Amino acid sequence: MENISNELTGGVLTLLVKTPNQANSVGVLQECFTFNHLARSETELEKFGFLGTLLGFATRSCQTFNIDLHPSIWKKIVG
């Protein structure tokens, strides 16, 4: 899970992008990532589906998924 987290946040995949605060080094929550709203191809949407599966797997198996998603994303995920 650590390697997957690093690949998702390290710029290898384009599913997650830095928040504006992180990109500009200003404000709070500079460590957070958000979903790439420009990722709209069929392949990228399939990758988002797989990311959702990974998040579900990590949650159900009590695995640590080391991705700092912006709080607004977590609020949507947990309802």
C-alpha cells in the first residue's frame, strides 16, 4: 500500500494533483491532494474506479493508505 500511495502522489499517475496551497506553498493543508478534474478519458475514469476499489480494500482490511486527500474529498467519501 505504501508503494501505491507513493505512485499516486509522486506524479507518476495523473489521478491526484496537488492542491493550490501545496503548489504555491501558501496557506493551510499544503500536504493535501485532490482529484484531477481534467482526467476525463475512458482510461483515466477506469483508473479512478480502480482507485475507489483500492480505497475500499484498504478500509475493509484496516490497511494504511498514506494519501493526504483534501478534507472536502473525505467528507464526500464518508457522506
